[in-house]
Amino acid sequence: QRSQSRYDQLSLKSSVNSPNLMNLLQAIILGIIQGLTEFIPISSSGHLIVAQKLMGLDKPGGMSPEQMTAFVAVIQLGTLAAVIIYFLSDILTITLGWIQG
């Protein structure tokens, strides 16, 4: 097995040398797509599916449907965590106000 060049490691196409894996650049791009499209009234999941196909992640040597579903679930949990962290003070204020009546 030959060693990969820096360009091959950052390539948007799935690597033949690492089947069923996504490289870091692909993960970052999908994460950015998720973050940018989550709050518009068009499915962020749909955008992720289109991006997967454009990057060749759906082809043999790419990720299995189960792996892609797991990845999408994790980045959607990341979006949820970011929203909770961003609005934490508001959430606490509302919750305390509700408890205190």
C-alpha cells in the first residue's frame, strides 16, 4: 500500500486506500453544510445527501448508508448542542421564571 500525498489526504473524493472512511476535509465540509442549512426552511439532510453524492461518498469505497446515517446523526447532535450552549442563559432564565411562578 503506497503512502498518500498531502493532496490525496485532502481530496474531496473518497480514497481508494481507506475504504468506508471519510477524510477530515469531507467531514468539515459536511459539517459546514449542516450548520449553514439547518436553520433555513429547506432540509439540511437533503443538502447533506447531495454533498455526499458530489463527493463520491455513496460509491463503492465510500461510506455505507449506515455509516453516513450515523455521521449525519452526530453532526445534527452537534447542531443541537451549539444551539443549547448559545441560548443557555435564556433557557435558564425562562426555566427559573416558570419554576418560581
